[in-house]
Amino acid sequence: SWYISMDSTTLRQRERADLEPLLHEEGNNTGDDDESHHHHEDTKATRCPNFSPGSISNLCSATLGAGALSLPYAISMTGIIFGVMFLLLSAYLTIISINIIIEACVVTQQFKFEDVSKRLVGPHMSIALEASLLVFCFGTAVAYIVAVGDILDQGLHSITFLWEPDSKFVSIYSRERVMILFWTFMLLPLSLQTKLKRLEKFSSLGVLSIIFLVIAAVIHSIIHGDVIGSGANSQEEAATSAEVNSLLWPKSFVSMLQAFPIIIFAFSCQVNVCQIYEELKPASSITDTSDDVPNVMTLLKLKQQMMTTITRNGILLCTILYLLIGVFGFLDFTKTTTDDILINYCIQVTHDALMTAATFSVFLAVVVAFPFNILPARVTLKLIFDRLKTKRRRGLCSKATNCFCLDRQPRIDEDTNSQRTSVSLEIDAGTPIQSDARGSSIEPLLDDQFSGQSSASLVEHVLITLLLSGGALIVAILVPGISIVFGLMGGTAASIISFILPGMFAQKMKERNGSTSRVGKIFVWGGLVMGILTTGTTLYGIFNTDSADGNTCTLN
């Protein structure tokens, strides 16, 4: 989702517009009945309940996503006990970090993650945030291509006549070629689109596909699983204590460090919460006013209370879904659990209708979500390029005798909000946050993004898209598995966005009151240490992973 930056005047106008109906309901009870009735109707039209299902859906949409595919694999590395503990700990830390970010929005009265960062910790961290957002978008695009490759590979293998001994298809087939062809004729054209509003109607598909996959995974594990399904009934001997311990406890300390960033990535949604918070409208009337001027801070505090409830319920729902797919997916395949749970279902062998439908729904959601990850990455990269070009022009003009060119070039600096576009990511989910209230905010950027611009701008648009989308394809072909992508993003960009920056926000807000934030210090140093350790172990795992495990396809 995309949002145009607003200056403080526009912000206060919007806040007053939201607040006016509430003020009139309390202050105009003595006026004309018709007028009071009119104000009452306006108030009813703008209210929403404290328990906001739409906002909870938006938060889940920003959280749930392709990261769920690797959670059974993460549980297999940590064991059920530590896996459940890590999931609950990650959920708890996510709630704390979101609450810190919302508090920062209230204090700064900024409603974009990067604007809050710039206001509290300075422009130097805004650059680090831009880099993290770029890495996050690019990494998510890589993970989606890997997932598409895995699903297409299974789908084509399920078509029996293609694999007959005399078929030429067998000699020319490879997973990499299929990925390249699909990227060329489907993903690249979607990435090049400048009008993505048509895809907004599919924005809820990501959440629905994950919910469907969770339900299907639980049913499959109960019916066919190695532990509680037909696989367990077919065992000739009872499970030994060593086998039970292997299910409950981690393989090693290194395996735990490799699993933790995968779980952290699955809960990443922090960059979206500022926009979700901004869209809220309080249900309570506000009577604390002065000279009939709306109390903006009171409104922000009411919205903060609503956001606290939304965060708690939304993350709780995501945690339940993650626990179900993580635990039941692991119990379904135990030792043979792969880093993409869809591979384990072997639909090309079993032809299971339920798992085939679940796999197809995830496939469709990933394809639709792919351009929504290229879009913010493209704009972020273009902002970086424009900043570098501006600095170069200024450098050239400073050496010239005539510096009129400085006045003719558009200034791109940190204080020019009108030329700066916020990048709001669907991390992890890869599906854009969408509700009826958000349509007007997204519309300016989803429609005619390059309309009226020169052919040079279109060429730049195509080249940047090729760089990002083509680079994601190359990395997807080379990467050993989807869990590696999630692990690297969880240890790098997610650590910065989910822990280090919120921790710095907490510290800066406390410093304004002359005190220190213990939570902020824990988040900053904990995020830094865990980011370094988990990234190091993920890189170590790339060169020390048994590749045969990922190719196991058995019929339970």
C-alpha cells in the first residue's frame, strides 16, 4: 500500500475533520432538532466499534504470508517445546514493538514509519531504514519466486503423460527453466504494471490462502500424519524415548539460531502499523476541548487505545494460525519436514484434492502479491538514485562559475515531504493492506503512476524493474531453499525494523523526559546480537545443509 506524505497542516485538517462529528454530538444538543439529527447521522456514519474487525484484518494481512510455509521446518529444528516458546516469545515482542511504534506516532504526530524514524532518531537512520525496506521487499520477491518454482515443479510432475519414457519433455525439463519461463510471461509483466489498482480486489487472498492452508494442514496431519495419523498406525514398533525426545527438543544450539529468524520474519508487520493506526476513527465522544478547537492529542490517544486492542487480537489470531501449521505440519512429516511444507504434500504423487486446492490458493496469492513487493522496492531504489543524482548535480554546479542549474533542479532532501512517498510493505504476507477506508489513500499511486511523464522516465521505470525483478529471479535460482531467504531477512532487515528501530524510538522518547528506557536498550542490543548470530548461523547453514533432505517425497 502506498501513501502520500502529509505536512502538519494537512494532518491537523484531517484530524479535525474526523473529530468534528464527535464534537457536534456533545456540544450542539441545545440546537435545532433537525440540525442535531443531521449531526447525529454524520457521527454514526464515521464511527466504528472499539473492536475493529477491519483493522484486525489489515494487521493480519500485513503479518500472515509466505513465511508460514517454513514454520514446520523451523519447529523441526527447535523441537516442539522450544518452537512453541519461540512463537509465543516472538508474538509478545511483536506486540511490544508495535505499541512502541504507535506511541512514537502519537509523540511525533507522524504516520509513516520512515517519518517517525527521521523525527526521533535522525536522517542517518532513515537511510538505514530505506536500505532495510529495500532488502525486505527484494528478499520477499526472491522467496515468492522460489515458492512459485516449487509449486510449478509439483504441478507439472502431476501431469502423467508429460513423463512417459518417449516424451521429449523429460529431456528438456528443469525447474530453473520453468521458473524463467513463468517469470518472463507472468511475473515480469505484472512487475512492469503502473496501474496496480486492479489487483487490489485480490488483496485479502493472501490471508484466506494461509487460513485455508492451515486448515488443510491440520486435517492432513490428523488423517495421514506420521505421529497421529495413518502413518503412526502403520508403525510396527512403538516410538522410543529417543524418538519422542527428537520431536520435543532441538537438534542443536545452531539449529535453534537458524530457526529463530524464520519465526521473526513470519511476524514482521511493523512498517504497516502506522498506516493502520492513522486510518482508525474513535468511537468515544471527546469533551476535552478548548475554545471549540478539536483536541488532536486526545484523538490520538483514543486511537492508540483502539490500536492496542487491535494489536493484541490480531497478533493472537496470527499466533494461533502459526502454532497450528507449525506443530501439525511438523507432526505430519517429522524427520522428513522440508523448508517448504508444500513440497512435503507431494500432490504429484498423492493427487490429494484438499492439498492440491490449498497449494493452488497459495500459488495464486503469491503471484498476485509479487508486483506489490517490486513496487515499493522500485520506488525506494528510485528515491536513492534521485538523491545521488541530485548530489552529483550540486557537486558539479558548485565547481562551475554559473550555478543557476541549482535553482532549475528539483530538490530532493529530507525536509521536502511533498516529493517523498512512503513505502508501506506487506512483509512476509506480500499482500497489500486493504480495506474500504484505505482505497482513497492508495489510489493516487496505483493509478497512472507514470502518466504524463517523459519516455526517459518510462525507460528508467523498465530498467529499475528489470534490475529488481530479474535480480530476484537470479537469486531465487541460486538459493538452496526458501528457508534461507526467510532466515537472512529475519536476521538482517527484520532485526532492524522489528527490534532495533523500535528500541531506539523508546530510548529517544524516554530521553525527552530525562529518563532511560530499559525496554529500548533490550530491544536495541538484543536485536543487534540476535541479528548477527542468526545471520551468521544461516550463512553457515548454506554450506552445511544436507541437500538430500529437501528432495524427499514419500506417500504416507
